Amino acid sequence: MSDLRAFAWPLVAASIALLVVAGCGGDDDDNGAQRQQRTPEEQAEGRGAEGSIEATNAEERVIRNWIVALNEEKFDLAARYFANGAVVEQVDEMTLRGRADAVRFNRSLPCRAEVTDFDREGSATLAAFRLKQGRGGRCSQGGRARVRFVIRGGLIEEWRQLPERAPEPGDSA
């Protein structure tokens, strides 16, 4: 029973965290019919994606490759970017004890996303995302999310979603 609770929390936590702020913009279609056709490499490098930025180092490439796999609903591939024992945090913190945990975590994320910015924070990389409607129901994070990643040896060891801050005056989101 405790295993069931450990894997159910990402869905509950994601729902709670995502309901805290307003919903995503509706500029994407739900069935993906208008998505640009790009190779994973092009998506990972940011080519051909309006408003996206190019990855400039190994950590950024891991993040971009992970998000491409996630957006394409290739959850097993997305899980391969996580180290055994990786820590993920949205509302609560959880340790991914193996590939199956990582697949469940990736599958629980309700939105598709596009990387809009990277910042270095010591040994961590902060990635900003523009959220889009995904397979998991209503994407209601106000269209934005920030995640702090710690990546070692090409694998995500820490994935921590940060609370969204209020937009700066004059910021158009």
C-alpha cells in the first residue's frame, strides 16, 4: 500500500501545484495537428522553434533532450535522463528509486513544455519553460514553470520545480 501512495502523490501534487495559478494559454491544439515536424535533435538544439533558445552546454542539452522526449510522450526515453536515486520535488519531495519510478514521474507531468531560458546557479541549472496543453488534462500553471536541475554524468540527479513568482510590472508573462 505504501508503494501505491508513493506513486500516486505526483499526480495529486501536480494537480495541486498546477491549480495554484491561472491556466495555460490556448494557442496549441489539443491533438497536436499543428505541431511543427522537427527531429528530436532539432528540437533539442532549439532550431525551428519560435521563441526557444539554443542549448550551450552539456547540462542544457540534457534538459532539452529530456523535454523533447517528454513532449513526444516517450516516457521510457525521458526516464533515462534521470539517475537512480534522483530527487524530484514539486509540492513534496520524492526519490526515484529506479527506471520504473522515473517513467511514472514523467508520465504524471500534465503539460508539454518549451525551454525559454537557462541560468546557472552554482552547480545547478535553472530552466524556464513555457507550458502548453498536454496529455494530462488541463495545464494550469499560468503557462510558465521554472525547474532547478542538478545534472552529473549526463543524468538528472535533482529536479526541483520552483514556486512561480508574480510577473514583474510591465511583463507580458
